[in-house]
Amino acid sequence: MRMKVDILTLFPNMFSSPLRESILGKAIEKGLLQIQTLNVRDFTLDKHQVVDDAPYGGGQGMVMKVEPIARAIESVKSQNRSAWIIYLTPQGKPFDQDLARRLSTRPHLVLLCGRYEGVDERARDLFVDEEISIGDYVLTGGELAAMVLIDAVSRFIPGVLGSDRSAEEDSFFNSLLEYPQYTRPVDFRGSRVPEVLLSGNHAAISVWRRREAIRRTSLRRPDLLAKANLTEEDKRLLEEVLQSIGDHRTRNGDERQK
Ligand code: 4FV
């Protein structure tokens, strides 16, 4: 499965290097991912190439005009009617691993990047299939949000991550945070790698990792634990963890917040 991504933006150069490095760069070389930027300004007809205007009803800032956006989207749709149009906006549905997986099944995404106070409402009503937010904060533009989405979605395309890796194993897989990771040296300034990880006992290692994933999730993201489908073994580990946290808290108060 390969994916095509068209990005509608006023700043196409923002995409030159971030998407050319490392894993995404290789995915593009391997033809698994095809990324094209379209400058919305190129879809203006006036000599001043005006792409924004003052908001009707007054108020601060400017709004992106609907006509150039309409022409840009129609130019993409003329090549592929089934292209899925996404607008990145703080008013969109929260982006998460599950949504990333679902978007990875679509062969052609079009990402509309807003600037200023956003785009004219009619661009959303008439052309946008899905609105997505990467978080409850305000960026200067949708470009960085588009890059985040492309990165997270691309990891689900078979062949993008190393052959043995699949995005299915990651954090948030069944919505638990990842367990602690260690590598050489075994001892760093007296801080040692947990013995179980040096034991070669893979059954014990996976129990330790499950317990640590549950501990970290219960301490940092209890909201995720609430929606995780835990096995009976997980529930036993959770009891153990809550017991030890309880004891720990009684002994020395709340965990250090990282
Ligand atoms: C955003 C977000 C975001 C809002 C005004 C662009 C900015 C400006 N996009 N998730 N958070 N967009 O802040 O996706 O036009």
C-alpha cells in the first residue's frame, strides 16, 4: 500500500527538509509515500495574488479567502475524486494513534493548512471531509500539524518502519504508555539496568515490561488506563502496582512528576 499526500499551504518550503530526513525520507525514496506541496497563492487570479481578507463583522486578524482554496482543491479532485480532504484546526477532532491508523488506510490525503485566523467557513462546508486537531493550543499555521499527522500516519504504511517493526506494537497500542527502555552501559554512575532485563528470561521480561507500562500509565495517564482493555493478568499486575504506589505514597508522598 502506498500513500499520496497533497499539502495545500502558503509556505511550501516549510516541508522541504522535515519530510526528507530519516524514516520518512527513505519511505519517499522507496515510493511508499508521495508528498506534493501546492501553494494556495498559485490559485489566485489577481495580479497581487491576494489570499486573505478582513473578517466580515469586524474583529482582529485576517481570514483565508475561499476562492483560491476552492481552485486548489478542485485541481486535486480533478486528478482523483476520492482524495480525502483534511483541514487542520484546533476545532477538529483530537488526533490520536487510532485516528492515525484509520487515516493510513486511505490512498490519497489532502491536507489544508490554515494561516491567520483560519479559512473562510465556506471552504470547510463545501470541500473539507474531516477536521483534525493535534492539540488544544494555537499554532501560527496548520503546517506543523500537517507534518505531525504525516509522520504518525506514515508509520502504519507497511514497509515504512524497518521490516520487523510495525506501528501496531507502539505506545498507545491498546492505549498503554510504553515501558522503560535501557541500553548499554549496564551501570551509569551507579544507576544499573534492572536485572530482569539482563536475565534472558523472556517470560519474566515481558511481565516486567507489562507491569511497568501499567505503572507508568496509572501514574501519568489514568484516563488511558480507563479505556485500556486489560487482560486478567493485567488486572492482577495493576493491583500489584496500585498496592506498591499506595505503599510508596504512604511512605514518601506523591511520585516525582517527570
Ligand atoms: C492547529 C492545531 C492550529 C489556528 C490558527 C493555524 C492554527 C492558524 N491545527 N491543530 N492546534 N492551527 O493551531 O491543528 O490559522
